[in-house]
Amino acid sequence: MTKVSMTVNGKAVSGEVEGRTLLSTFLRDGLGLTGTHVGCDTSQCGACVVHVDGRAVKSCTIFAADVAGATVKTIEGMANPDGSLSTLQQAFQDNHGLQCGFCTPGMVMASAAFLAENPTPTEAEVRHGLEGNICRCTGYHNIVKAVLQASGQDVSKIAAE
């Protein structure tokens, strides 16, 4: 067992992990942060996306011990300090960018990282930027609208698919 310490959602945390413990497992089982979903265990779906030192990573593909000392943000850390939804979370709600909700935490986290790099993307850029995240319910159209709205763009002109 190895002791790992990191900052998660602004709080210093630590725990004992086996060398093979995935970050997703540490977050969910070790810290009780179950908003990070595990959908495939093969890095295909993106439901497990979190931010590690500001970068979006699929937490089912990285060992917890490898992020010791890092700053991690999960979906639980995305809300505003007063507990209200962030602009991006609100845009997902406004545009019904979810159905079953399973992919939503990963989509929000991937979208936040994408918007940090490309603050005013085109519709095509959003679709390309979220290629590593799978949603089996929505058809992506409302997710794309949500990301565009969060970037400050007028989504009323985007035709429904």
C-alpha cells in the first residue's frame, strides 16, 4: 500500500492505495465522490473525465499514485462557491444537454477543459473537441448547444436536428 496525498476540489486529501488503484476508484470508493462515473473501463466513453492540474484526463486510465501531489477537480467541484450551478452546468440544464445523465459529469468536465483552450468555438469545433466522450441518449445536439451557450454565443439560431 502507498499513501497518496493530493488536492481534490480545493481540499487536501490523502489515502492508502494499492499501486494498481485507478484515480476513478480512489475518487469514488476512497473519497466518496461518486459524480465521476465509470462507464467502460477502457477509456472509450469519457464518463470518468476529471481535471488533473487543469488538464482533462480520463480517470479510469491513470493510477491514483501517479497524481500524488496534483490538484484534481471533479464534477462535485464545478459549482460556484455559493453552491449554484456554474455557467456551463446551467447551460447544460437550459439546453437539456442530458437525458439519462450518466455521461453528463464527463461531458461537463471535458467541455470545461475544451472551453478553457477555445473560449469561442464554432459548432464544428465543439463536436470535434468532445469526440472522446460518448452519449448514448441525446444525439449530442443539445450538448453542443450547451457548450456554445456557455461560451457566450447565441444558440437561438442553431437549428434543431
